Amino acid sequence: MSHQETVPPEQRQEQQQADGLEAQLPDPEVVPKAKRRQFTAKYKLRVLEEADRCTERGQIGELLRREGLYSSHLSKWRQQRARGQLRGLAPKKRGCKGQDPSVAELARLRRENERLRVQLEKAEIIIDVQKKLAQLLGLPTDETKSDESEL
């Protein structure tokens, strides 16, 4: 005798309904990184046309629920459509826009110029120290020879 044979039909039906509910529940696992939804211009136009055809109370809400959208989507898409049909409805990349190559080159040259300026200052300090050391030790320097030859 199996387990199902001992369970009354009413409980069996309730158990089947509970099993059906468990199968419908979404997976509670959190996705590591949420992905932003992007809608094509064609999809946006289709939804806007469908929303424009809605005349009865509650039809737009039904459309939004069915498509998984918010009313702000519709208002934003309507503004974009008014500005420039398909071009305004196309999805745009988010984030920083690419820099002009000349701006990047200018920044690179400025950094290099600053690095060379610092390097020159260090070299001048080293030369001054070498001159002072040569004077202290009484060694002739190239400058002294060049000064004597000019006379």
C-alpha cells in the first residue's frame, strides 16, 4: 500500500496545489550583479503605440504589468519620441564619453614636461654640489679652465 492510497482525496488535492505553488515561486538566490535592462527602439515604439490605443480605465496599468514596465518608462519614451522618433528611442550607453585624442595627447605631454622639469632640477642640484665639493677639495673644474681661457 503506497502513501497516496492512505491520504484522503481532499488532502491529496491540497498537497498537489501546494506543490504547484512551490514550482511557481521564483528562485530566491540573488544574482551576483544586476544587469540593466535595455529596450530596443522597435520595442519602445510598439509599447507606445499599444499604450496610445488604450482607451478604457486600467488598460495602461494592465499593459505595464504585462510588460514589466513602469509608468515613468512611458513618459520618458514619449518625450524621446516627440524629440526624434527612432533616434531618440535608441538605447544610449551610460558612463563617460570617450575623450578627444588631442586632449589625451596634451595631458600626456604635460605630464612628461613636468617629469623632465623635476629631473632637470635634480640634475642642477647635483651639478652645484659637485662644484662646491671640487672647490672644497681644491680640484680644478671645467668652469675654471673655461674662465681662464676667456681671459
